[in-house]
Amino acid sequence: MLKYAALGAAALCLDGCAPGPSRPGGGGRYSVYLTSDDGPMRGSAYVDSAVRETRVPLTAFLVGKHATPRLFQAYLQGYRSNPYVTLANHSYTHANGHYLDYYRHPERVLADFEKNRKALGLHEMLGRLPGRDSWRLGSRAYDADRSASAAADLLAAHGYRLFGWDLEWTHAQSGRPIGTAEEIYRRAKYQLHKAHTFTPGHLVLLMHDQMFGTLHAKEELKDLIMLFKNDPEVRLRSLDAYPRSAPPHKVATRQTPRLMPAKPTGIGETTPVDPLRFAH
């Protein structure tokens, strides 16, 4: 079993793959949301340029502490000037790498997010917890690790829409992406077809800026984007367009899902075992 129980039918009101008019040809049974964490850092410039060249939306979850070096400030300005990028909150400190202690103090987590929001001038109340797969969207909630539950609840009470992820494109300690664009695309389509996502019909893909520090990695990202962009079943959307509530005529439930075995990614997060290994 994957990590979510079905929470409702797929939403069918979909936008285009980039800001502005809908993509020619119509269609789009599924929505895919490209997100990248931990910027600004090495790799951000390649993510920025890949998005500009392919003209697709991406949500960048930013860490304020990473924006202090002058070079990384330039990467941040690149994101700010990119009409396809939505800036979101990933905390100021990224828990300083001490996740268990960080989440023992929910009020400090809130202060950390507020510091980041003010330091980076973030306008959207979109957030992702560092190192934790937690969702808070309206009445719907999910925590892969309950240690973050109180902090997630407090952030939601202060107006944050928190996003976890449905599929993670992982990376090695060196930052090299693990898996090809084709493999990630096939996993995404499998989960969409099986409704193994937080909201059926909608898939949030997690990536990390540090994965794309080489031209080769940038081209792999562009390959993945084009696989989605050329798929008549898929629309690429900005995360601020993600449904705020469960689809109509279905009741979203707070359930304790059974998780697949997890493996470390090297930055404190985990990813499910490839669901294709269990498909027949």
C-alpha cells in the first residue's frame, strides 16, 4: 500500500501548463505540480533557466538562511524575476538539521517560518516543513511523522497551507539525481492512475535545487518537464492552484495510512519504495 487512502474523486477543473491561456489541445485529466526545495543554492540557476526555457510553473520552497551568500542572493533574484516561479516558505533555518528537537517546540517553528516570510518577502502562505511530509489543507491533514503534528497544526492555525509530497525525485549525497526522467515520469503516472496521491488526480512532485548543479542534471529536468508537457493526460500547474478542499461529493477523512518501507534521501526526508516494483 502507498501512503494515502483515497480522499476523493479526481478534480476536473484544470488550468494550463503555464501562467496565461490554457495549453492548445485541451485535455488534462491529471494535474502535476513541480516543486523544488532548499533554494537558493547551487543548482537554483539551472532550475530557474529550465523553467524559463520550457515555460512551465514551478513552486520553489526557499530557506532564508541559504540566501545570505552574495552568489545565492543572485539565484534568489533570478527566481523573483521568473514569471513561472511561485515562491514559498521552507523555514528560515531548515531546522539546522536537528529535526526532532526542532519539532518539540512548535512555537519556535512558527517563529522560524514567520522570520523566513519577512526576510524573503514571501506573499503566498504556502509552506513545507523541513524534513517532514505533512499536509494541512482546510480540514484535511496528514503526517508521515507525527513528531511534526503540533507544529503543522499551529502553522495552519496562522494561515499557512502546508504541502508534503506524493512523489520524491531523490538524490545521492553528491547531489546527483537518482533515477532518470523517464523513471520518475512512469512512477508519477502509476500513482495518478492508482489514485495514490493526497488528492486523487493531483500529484505533487518534490525535487531539490542541489540536484541540478550540472548542465547534465538540468537537461534531465527538462526531459522530465517535456514528458509531462507532451502527455495529453497531464497539466502542469502552479501549487497555488492546488484544490483548497476535497473534491465535491466525497468526504476527505483523516486516516492513518499504511506506509511503504522508506529509505533515507540524505537530507532528513524519506521516500516510498518505487511502487512499480509491486505492480503486476
